[in-house]
Amino acid sequence: MTDTTYNGWANRETWAIGLHLMETVTEWIIDARDEWSADEVDQAAEIFQDLVADQMLEAGLPTYPLLWDLLDLSQVDWKSLGSHALEVALS
């Protein structure tokens, strides 16, 4: 069986999103710490998805099919990103 993990994450796509956005998401959670609990993984994961969508729209990526082909967002483990952000921010 081939190991598909990447730097401790599910895959390279998940690692890359975490690399670029983890600090932003954890800071947002820390800023509103009283409104968060450790079981809100889906909500934290949604923040990552929204940030990626916003950045792609700002960059005009929907108009560049080549870039869409290079970014396989269907492979991102959003929940593991959300879980990690909550763990870091609420610890």
C-alpha cells in the first residue's frame, strides 16, 4: 500500500491549505475564543473552505481552467484542518 500522507497531513492538498491558512484561522478562533468549543469541527472546517473560495475568487481563478486543474480541492481533509485549528486555538 502506498503512503499518501504529506508532512503529517492526509495529503499534499490538505497540507498546503493548512500551511497557508492555519495561522489566520487559529487567530480568528482565538479572537472569539468564548464563542467556540472543541466540538465545532465542522464550523472551523467551513472557515477554511470559505477562505479558499474567497481567495480563489479574488485571484480570478474561476476564469483560469488550468489553475482549477492544478488545485484538487476535493482531496482536502477540511475536518482535520478544522480540528487542528480548534486544538491550537483553544489549548
